Amino acid sequence: MMVAARKSGETQNEVRYEFGLDRRFDRMLTIDKRTGEMTPEDGRFDSAAGAIVSKVRRSCQDSGEFPAGVVFSS
């Protein structure tokens, strides 16, 4: 499985990522910067969404900033 995400927007309060399997970018994920809550726009928190959430969190913890993009491959 390969899931990729790219940042599509960022405000003071939230950051949004387009993501999907095999770089299709057909789904959207919103992260609330204040609470850390991550919500897939389609309501499906499946393995693809979970993989992206983990990669974004890890990258943000390491650098202190939300990454421009991430890729998860298994």
C-alpha cells in the first residue's frame, strides 16, 4: 500500500491535506492545530487516513512545522 498526501491549505487554526492511494489525492484531511484533532472529510478513518495522520504527526513533532507532503509505503 502506498498513500501520499500534500498540503492543500493552512490557516492559523487548521491545516488541510489532500491524500489518497497511489497519489490519486482524492480525499481530504483537516487537522485542527489547537486540539490536534484530525478529521477525514469523507468521515472514513481507515488505514489510509491513519497512515497519513501518523506520518504528519511524526514529521510535525520532529520539525515543529506541518510538512508540505508525506508518503507512507508498506
